[in-house]
Amino acid sequence: MSVKIFLPTFLFHTKKDCDIYGEIQINENNAVSYFIIAHRDYQNDNTSTLSTKSLRHLGHIVRAGPTSAIQHRDVAVSFAYDSETPNIYLLKLSIKPPETTQVNVFLYDVPKMLQLYEYSGNYEAKNQPVSTEENEKEASNECNDVVLLCRLLNETRQQNAVHKSTIYSILQKFIFLLPNLITFITILLLESKPCKTFMEKTSIYIHYLEWRRLCETRKRKLNITVDKILGVSVMIFLLFYVSHPGDYLLTTSHWVIQKLRLLLRSLKGSPIGLKLNEHLNNFLLDCFNYHVDLWAKFLDLIEPIVRQLFVPIAMLGFIGISFQLASLPVLMSIIGLHAHCFYIYTAVLYKVEIRGIQVLWKVMLGKRYNVLKNRVESLNYVNRQLYLATIFFTSLLFLFPTVLVYYVVFTTLRLCIYLVNLVVEVLRRKILEFPLQSLLKWSIGQFYDMESIHIAHLPHSPSPLLQSQRTPMCMSVFKLSIQKSPLSRVFSCESGILQEFKSDEKMSIKNAFTRMLQGTF
């Protein structure tokens, strides 16, 4: 059995009679922990350092003396002090531990423990099951005690928080009135059923789900504030300092069309010395050129709409620059829609070629795939079947290089667009996930985590006035000191909110190349 008492450092040197409040916890290893959170002086009954409504009355700190009536009250823990010793000493406990029980008193600083609260929440969520070894059990229990202590201190601080309407708070509400109003309207639009059905697969709606999850947890308030400030700055730049930003989108679209026509022109004949099928090559070039001309005329038709497209994108800056970045894939889809269509055409032709060559090759070998037995077995084909299979196999085999060239070209083009979208996605997520607040705390030396806690023993000699001869209790005092964490710990603090949105194994490089070979990228 072990007894642990967590006591604020300033109470360890107090010379006033007071009540102490907190909680008691008994864990599976029969270890009793006393968490002293608040105190109330006898002389000032109406005032206290912290609210004690939700805390349990644990005991007292009184002046030592055999005639003190308050020492005989039924309390959980009692401390005493005298004029000779500089600190308080344990007087009695409600439990009667064995004679070999060691009572450990841990002194802590309230402000630094409150700064551990954010990290302690992550630690509690990631905490592993208790190991079977005794030393690992004890270490895990100590960490759990610190986590519980941080939580109790934070709950008490929230209960004592007094919200005063100052000039700064009123000015802050007035400044963010318009951004908050636009954010509220945007959320209503995205949550509406027609808009949700239409935009469910878009990057803006996916980013909205991530942004909403992060706002609900309130773990990255500074990131969201900086996101809005950067978004408003970009909005002001686009609306007031850039004349006709939609013209840049139209210019870029026509530039892409021009380069795509140049690419199709380079595929005519024998590109880089490759001997392509002339008739299939001309047919594909005619189809793709017609598609490009059709898309160019469509851009000319929607030119007035495209010119005004930057206005709603700029207005998204009231919500944050991350929403503006999430709208970039929409612009890229407008610019490169024809390239995406070309990839779909060539991917279908490539899959037909691959599948046809595989099936006809089995026919030429005199084999077939048995669906019922799920195996390849021999089969005697007639000469007519073998003749037709040979003709079709030869035709597909000679057409395959031409299809392969077009598939490689437009798959590479699609891969470039995919990489640009991936960079934008990583950037907008890093804006929300980057531990900006932790980095600022580390720069001023106020970032702490569980690994920064150090325990130092404080030697002392107990006063004879404070210990009864009938119930001798050996008390050891330890100081919980918290040192500055290294910079590597700052960047290892991930919020964990967007973990389920991160890329899975399907988006790995190996899987991407496998899907390219199969024509399903």
C-alpha cells in the first residue's frame, strides 16, 4: 500500500489555519492519492483562491498543539505547522496504513500544471494498457495521477473564470462580426441537403468536414485565427489590388489549350522515333483535337462567368485561406478538364487492349479460365476459333504500342495534376495542424509536456510537535519541477483530429504505380 499527497508548493510553507479541498482516488494497486486543489483561510471565510463547490473537503492545516480541538475532527488528511519549522508536516490520515507504509508528498506549481493540461489530454487518449511488470505499473500510475491532477486544476479554473466585457472584447466581437456572419451563412449552405448532395465529393466540402472537426475540439484556436487573417489578407489583395483576376484564369486556360495542341501535334507521325499505327493515330488525334476545340469554344461561352469566379473564392477568405486553397482544385478542373477526359479515353482503350491480349493469348495456348473451379485449364479449340483468335490477337498486338504511347502521355499529365492537388491538400492541412501555439510557447520557454517533469527529493527533519508517538508516519517530500521541452517535442504534438482523413495505403506510391499499370489510376 502506498499513499501519495499532491500539495501546492505555496501551501507547504504556509503559516495560516485553513481548510483544504480536493479529491481522493484509490487505484487497482491499493494506492491512495490525495489531490489538494484549493484552500480557504479561516480568517477570510467569504474569500478563497479557488471555487470549492465541486471539490471535496479533505481536511485542515492547523497550528500544532495538543489542545487544538480541530485536530480531532473526522477529516481525510490533516497537516500542522509551528513557529520553529519552515514548512508543514503531516499530522494524521483518515486511513490507518501499515507501519511500513511510506507517505510521499509531491509539491507542484499550479501555473505550470495548468499548462500541461493540453498535453495531458493527448497523453490520456494515447495511454497504453498497464504492463504486467511492477516498475512499469508504478510509472504508469504516476503519469495517470499527474493527468488527473491537471484535469482537476483545469476544471476548477474554468469554474472560477469570470467573463468581463472589456473594450478589447467588444472591439474583437465588432471586428469579427462580418467574418463570423459569412462563416455562419457558408455553414448553413454546406449543411443544406441540396448543396450537400451536389458538393459532397468536392475538395471544399471535404475540407469543411475537417475544419468543422477541428473547431469542435478547440485545440487549434490560434491556427484558425491565423487562417482567417491570412484569408482576409488574400481577399483584400484579390479584390482591391488585382484588376480583373478572372482574366488570369482565362489566360491560363488558353495557354493550357495551346500547349495541349502542341502536344497532340508532336504525337503525329513518329514521336521520338516510335513507329505508331498511322490510321489509329490519326483517328485519336482527330478526336482529341475536336475535343480541344469544343472545350475552347465552351470557355469562350462561359467567359463572363469565369471572370466573376474569383469573387466568391476571394470571399471565402472570411472563413480562412485554407478554404481558398481548397477551391484551387476546382479551378484546376476547369482549366484541365479536357486533359482529364483524354486520360479516361486512353485508360479505357488501354484496359481493353490489356484484357483482350490476355484472353486471346490463353486461347492461342489452348487454355481457358474456369469460373466455377477458379483455375486455368486446357481446352481443345476448333481451327476456326484458333484462326479468329490469332487474327484478333495480332491486330491488338500491333495496335498496342500506339495505345500505350497515348496512355503514358496522358497518365503523366494526370499525375502532374494529381501531385499539384496533393501539394495543395498537404498545405491546407498543415495550416490547421501545425502546432503554432506550442511553437510560440516554446519560444518564450513555457511549453511543457509529461517528459519534462522531474522529481527532486527535499530532505527535511520532522518536528517532534507534529508527530504522535502512537501513530508514527514517515513522510517523504518530493518537488515536481517542470523544465523546458526540446523543440523536437513541439513538432511531435499532433492534434490527432485529422487522422481519419489522412491518406491510407491505397494512396501509396507502390499502389499508385500498380493502378497505373492496370489502367485504374
